[in-house]
Amino acid sequence: MYECATCSETFYLSWDCDEHMDDYDHWAECETCDRLFRSQAACNQHMNMLGHMRPKIPCESCDRAFQTQAAANQHMDALDHWKTYCKACDRHFQNENNMRMHLRSKIHRGTDVPCPFCKAGFVTASGMAHHLETGSCPKAPKLNRETILKMARHSDQHGLITNKQIGWHDEGRVEYEATSAAWNGHHWECYLCHKQLKTVTSLNQHLNSPVHQQKVYHCPNRKNCGKEFVSLAALFNHLESESCKIMRFERVQQVQRQLTDAFLNRRLLRSF
């Protein structure tokens, strides 16, 4: 029996097998010199003997490829071509996103985004905004999501990041508390989104979080993104993720300082 080098179909006569491989281009072909072989095993033997195996292990940064992972690793070590390796921490990461998050963490960036009131340091603009919007700043306890939104609306009269609305209901003065009717026999259930939580305290926290409140901010990349957010922290988090590619992570921190200055000094925002 004669077997096709590619699809493993078998034939009683060699010329039938050859004709099949001609018709379907199923010959085993050397990756370098284009020589054809009846079997993949014979082709592999040829390529191994003459060094004709095409390199299959790519460098993570340049166009070079290598026969073995060890050779690729040696090259990337020598030229610092790792995309998922932090040389300072001697750590490898599963993907580029994990590597990016590591490089933006407290380990590498420190806490160089200060609260303008208590001077506590934060790693990101979204962290600092969350600190203020949740009323956690000891030097500015009256600040929360609603008071910051009022400042944002005053400064952002051109609608760069805030949505135009006819009226605004001050949600900050309303506190929701679940009753026994929220118990479904197994969990405490939110009647709006039907999320199930283990304790009534967790449900109350969920109800009083911004999750079901109005989306009052939007991505400044309205033409290509258009996402809306219930809090300034959520907007900053979206920009920091670089998902809509309107600005780099570092630029978000500069925008945060610009917005903070405009809000506190009641200046108008015209652009970023």
C-alpha cells in the first residue's frame, strides 16, 4: 500500500498515489529548497540532514525566528526583545496585557497621583477619582459623585466629557435600603438587575453604588467610541485601559490634573 504524504489516503499502486498527490498538491515539500518527497518522514530526514527546517519560534519583538525555544530565548535575552518579560522584576507574564498592567502597578509607577486635598498618593487617576467620589477623603468629606459632577458640569459647558441633560436629580441625598422582600429564599436579590448577593449588607452597598445610576459622563472619543459612564472614576479607568486608543495611559494622568485644576478653580474646559 502507498500512502499520501499529506492526507494519509492509501493506494494499491504507486502511480495512483503519485497522481493523487499531483492533483491535490499533497507532496511533502522541503521548506527551503522546494524538493518534493513521497512521505513527510523522508522530507523531515532531508531537512534535518541539510539544515533546511524553517525556523518556527519567533522573536517577540523583531522579525527573526529560530529553530528552538532556547535559541529564541537567548536572542531575546541578549537584545531585550521580550514583550512579556519584566527585566527589573525578572518575571514573565502570560500576555502583553498582563505585562502592561504590571508596568502600571504601584511596583513600577509608585503613587504619584496625589489627592488635591489630603495628599494621599494613588497609582492611577481612576483610583484618585474613586477616592473623592466615594467621600473617602478626610480633608474633603462633602465631596462625592454628585458634587464632583456639579463642578464638572460647570467647567465642561462644551460637553467634552459630560452628557447634556435637561435636569439632574441629586442622587446623593437618597439612600436605598433593602427589605425582607429582597430575600428570594437563597440570596438577597437586586430587583433592578437581579444580581444575587449573600448578605443584606452587600445588597445595600450594591443598591447605593453608582451601578444603577444615570450615565452622566462619556468618552471624549464620541465619534469612534461613544461609551458612557456613571462616574468620573469609571471614565478614567476606560481611558487608562487604552481600549479606544484616544490617548496613552500617561496622558490620562495629565488630563486628570487638568480637570482637577479646572473643577477646583471653576475654569472652563475647551479641550484636552
